[in-house]
Amino acid sequence: MKISRLFILLLLLATLNLPKFSVAQKKTQAIGLEIESDPIAFIFNGYSLHTAYTFSSFRASLGVFGIQTPEFFLADDRFSVFSSGYDMKFDYLFNRTGGFFVGTQFVYGRDKIELKDSHERESVWGYSVGLRTGYRFMFGREESGSRGFYIVPWFALMYSPDAKPQHIGAETYAQPKWTPFPTIHLGWRF
């Protein structure tokens, strides 16, 4: 719970600095504040909220997420998994705001693993790191710093060093060490 309070505090501080940040943005168009969300998380009974700063050709973001892992994504359909947590992303933007990017992602999250037949559950916290890439479609005018709506389809390959088999009831769920993660984010650049 302490981490969620820290995230909310950081989000509020970023929001409170918006007027000050807007003045700085007029001086250099490469700086921006962004808020975005993952609609796929909502489709799969979850949530997603991320805030980011862009500066020069770099972008740093903090986020909170949750998603009911789709059954087609699980190796064992006897289980259901709800993943949630916090993430940090650091990206290099080849065109300063839009276009291709590459970056890293760090996640501290929890998997709630449930054996469907018995409804027995286990919660497992752990860290993941990964590489990501994607393309930023900016719909705002370039002369205004690309402010406005944008869409970002992206892909990450995540590695979970602490992943291990979880024994739930009489069954075993094999947590994957490597997880491909394709998604799309919708956002607004201020």
C-alpha cells in the first residue's frame, strides 16, 4: 500500500506543476507532459494510468496497471491470472515526439493466480525488466509541440528473474520467466 500512496503523490505533484510546466513548454517545444492509458487493460477487466515527461529526445513515465490475463495468453487454462502493479519506462524518441522509439521498462507487480476448479488463490509479488519499442502517432501540430491526442502501439519483451512454479492446491502453475507484451496506449500531450 505504501507504493500506491507514493505513486498517487507523484501523480498529484506532476498535475500541480502543470501551469509552471506549460510556461516552460513555450520556451522549448521538446518538453511535454503526457497522460495516457491502455484501453486493452479495460477490455480485460483491468485499469491503466500513466503519466510521462518528454525532454529533448527522451521520455520517462510512471504508471499503474491491472489486467485479467486473457486465457489465450496463458499456457495452462486450469488457472486464471490477474496481474497488477507499477511501472517505470524510459524511452529514446528518434524524432523528439512522434515516430519510432526504443526503451526499457521496469515493473513491480503482483500476479493473483487462481485455480479455477477449487477457487484457491496465491498472490505473488515480483520484479520484471524488459526492452520495448513502438511508434508514436502524434495528431497535434508539430509547430505547437505536437500537443493533443496521440496513439502508441508498442511491444515489450519482459524478463522476470524470480518467476518460479507456484503450487496451488494439488496443481502447479508455471510462471513464465519471459513474457511478450503487445499493447496500444491512447494519450494526451499537454
